[in-house]
Amino acid sequence: MGKKLSTYRKKRDFDKTAEPRGVTAASSKRLRFVIQKHAATHLHFDFRIEIGGVLKSWAIPKGVSLTPSVKRLAMLTEDHPMAYANFEGIIHEGEYGAGVVMIWDYGSYKNIKTDKDGKPISMKKCFEMGRIEIELKGKKLQGAFALIRFRDEKHWLCIKMRDEHASTKSVVSSRDKSAKSGKTMLQIKRGSS
Ligand code: MN
């Protein structure tokens, strides 16, 4: 909660005024996200978002879709350190997740999930509830996406929410180079060996 709005708030009774309470520092602050294309045993995309100082991570076999009617399976994996967002290169044979890792997209996100009164819900709470709604500002991806838990702890769905950035085109196949280096998967493989 920022001190900046405390004077503004002290002067107002938000049960009585229709003025906005204003977003808290926590929800207006842009946090980091990264999507890494990972050619491991099975090709997948690791979708990672900063929550509570770590990168909460999901493996999305098909990558994200820009089409709101398409639900992409997202399997929750272990938390990764923030520094992992900068990793592009090779995980060598014999190591866990061996294969090429590309920074397919990266940028910042904003938590847009609110309760029915329009109050922001913290990312930590959203994660616990299994309902995350975020607005991405990446090199490739823009706009609102939802991550919705179903069945059990590990199974989630990644869904493009309806906004002006929704589209029927496949961003995964049309934008297949690194958002960081501009390299292809093959160039990353060659460059690191
Ligand atoms: Mn992976």
C-alpha cells in the first residue's frame, strides 16, 4: 500500500463516494513475466510470472493462444528464481530438462483480478484461489490472460481474455524467434555448444 494515496483516502468515505479508491501500489506495480520455449524431451513453453519474489511456473505444451475460445493446458511446475527469466541457452544432456531454452517472450504484467466490489485481489491470493487474471505487456504478447486451476493442484488452463489483443492467428508459429536475442532455436543450440 503506497503512502501516496493515504491523504486522498483519509479525506473520503468510499462507502459514500463513487470516486475511485485508487489501485494499491501492489496491484499497479508492474511485475515480470517470461515465456521460455523449451525443446526438452517434449517441446513446450514455460510460462513464468513473478509472484512473491519467485517465478511461479507452468509448462504449456502448445504455448499460448490469442483466441479466447481456446483453452491451453498449463501444468504447474516448481517455482524458479527471478534470475531464471534471463536464461537462454542450453541445458546439457544428462541434466534435468536437457535441451534448448529460448526466451520466447518477456516483459511485465499487471494483476487485474478484482473481487465483485471491484477491489484488487493480491496475486498470492489469486494463486491460492486458482484464478489468475493478468495483463501482459511483452514483446509479442499484449493484453489480458487468465490462468484457471481445475481438477487438481497441477492442472491449469491458460486462456486469452477478450480484449482488443485477442486474435485468431497463431502467435506461436508466426513469432518463433527469441524476443531477447532474435535467434532461432537452432542458432541458440549452435551458439552455446
Ligand atoms: Mn521446461
